[in-house]
Amino acid sequence: MIRHLCKIVWNRRRSNGLTAVQTFISFVLLFVTLSLALDKAANYRRPLGYSYEDRWVVNFHPDGLRPPDEEAAPVSREQVYLALRGFDWIESVASAGYIALPFVFGFQSQFTVDGRFVSNGVVSDEFRHTLGIELVNGRWFGEEDAALDWDPIVITRPLAEALFGDEDPLGKRIEEWQGYHGRIVGVVSDYRRGGELSDPGFFVFQRMGEGEPRRNFLVKVRAGTPLGAQEEIDRRLRAVAPGYAVEITTLAEDRASSLKLTLVPLFALGVVSALVLGMVALSLSGVLWQRATLRVEEIGLRRALGGSAVGIFSQLTGEMLVVASAGVLAAAVLIVQLPLLDLLDYGGGVFALSLVLSALVVYGLVVVCSLYPGRLACRVRPAEALHSE
């Protein structure tokens, strides 16, 4: 039966070629959309590695419109700490480099592991407690690290597994980071600073030195603190340093913006895939309708010879499934080459599931589009074939 269907399709290869090309394009777009969606869904179920609720970011930098008095002493981190801790609704304060803050776009990287860039940023000793980062091995930074003659670093567990496997990473150096002699003193569960939809974090925390500028502060506020309290922070910091500007955002707001920037392209790709599938559905319906109309003699003759309606419907649907299979197989051959060329870094489960779901959607679309034209073909009576010339 399959050989017979392939022969019929080959005899009509010109008319079936366009349908196969459309199936090829729709399958590729559908695979890209599903693989991205499944990958983001898998990331969403992973632990984030920190808490963003009731955390505010205070950006404290010189105001270009109102420069500080030249005779005034520069503002130190301790002064900002004291000003922020003066509020009873602020539980803890930490400082960090801009790149180390959550939901910040952009990164700095000194090396790669398994083809992925490893981000790194400087943070203060209070950063882990303020952000609620889970420590799984070793320790976090402390005042005792100031007396060391080497630089302590803390890495994430995904990075530790990629670098050292099952070995204990404590006390080791990162050989891939050439020219840097820091040693690992601790491992945290994860730090996906890009949000829930980002990949497992390859991140290195460096201890903030005493002489480094501190312009970004992270504060943990008491649950239920109103956003109007940000005005109190602004007034107090401007009083401490009149020549500085203050910008305050919440990590919850930054998270919402990050999710939107990630989901909008995925939604747009989904809309394009849906439109292409709609065009393919219209094309399939039109082709089947035309075949049911032009093949009245053949269908009527088969009915006169005792052919069943189910058999006729199966033949018409089977022909379109063969045509769709040509496009699906060509697309699958192309897609399978992507991991071999390191153009895709999805896990094997996401890759295989995306291929299977894409094929099921395409074949399901063929069957659905065959229902009504197939029904018309099944209603052809043997007498109608006799009236055809």
C-alpha cells in the first residue's frame, strides 16, 4: 500500500512539490519554536538560586547636572551603608558591581567552559545574605579574606560540575582563567542572574576590594514595605551627598521586564509559525479538494468495484501523508546537523521531544485538513462516474 501511494505521489510530483516545500518550512519553524519553548519551560522549573521578593536596587552615582562640591569629601560606602541601615524597615544592605546584579543585561567574561561564556562580578561580603543565595559547599567571603595574599572566589554548582565533575572544587584554581590566581573557597547552588528562563548559571563571584567604587547597593526590605518608602531613601541619600543622583528599582520590576524581553521574541516566533501552519493547512485543503473533484471517475469506479468509503478516504489522506513525509524527512535531516555543527546547545531530551512534537503537529494537520475533502470524496456515487466524459 505504501509503495502504491509513493508511486501515485511521484507521478504527480510537480503538483506535490509545492506542498512538500511548505511542509519543510513549517516543520523547521515549528521545531525552532517548540525547542525554544521547551528549553525555557525546562529552565523555569529549575531553582533560581536567590530570592527577588522584597529586594530593591539603589543606584548611587555622581549627578552630571549637579556636580558635587570640589571641597566636599567623596562619599564612602560606609556612609551609604549607615544612611540605608538607618531605616528600621531595611533588614540588610550589600553592594555589588553592576554586572553581578540580577536581571541585568550584559556580562563580562574572561573565559569559556563547554563553549559557554562564564560571567564574573564583584560583590560585598553581605551580598549572599541580602539576596538569599544558598551556599552548598565551602564558605562565603568574610573579613578574614582581606589578609590573604591570593584572591578568593565563589562559583556556582553548574560551573563546578562542568569544570571538576565529581571532584571537590574547594582550594582549586580555574585553569581556563589564564592569568588569574584566585582560588575557590565556596560553591553556591546556582545564580541565574538572567531570570527563570535563563540557562543554568556559569558565574564567578569575586570579593569586592576596599578601594573599588561602590555605586550599586542591594537592600532587603521588610515584607509589606510600600514603594513610597523609596522617596525616603532618595531624600536621605541626597542629603548625605547633594551632588549624587539616586535611582531605585525593585528586583520584582526588573524580573518582569526581563521576562517580557525574553517572551516577546518567542511569542512573535510562535505567531509566525502559526501563520505558516495556517497557510499550509489552506494549501492542503485546496489540494485535497481539487483531487476529490478531478478524480470523480476514479473514485466512482472504485466504489462500483466495491471499494469502501474508508478505503478511499485512507488513500487520499495517505497520499498527503507521503507528501508531508517528504518535507518532514528533509527538514529532519537538516535539523539533525545543527547539534553536530554546535549551532544548538539543547539537551538531548528537549531536542528529541521537539522533533517528535513537530512531526505530530504536521501529521495531525494533514489528517485534519483531509477530513472534509475526504468526506466529499466518500460521498461520490458510482453513477456519477458514468456521467463523466
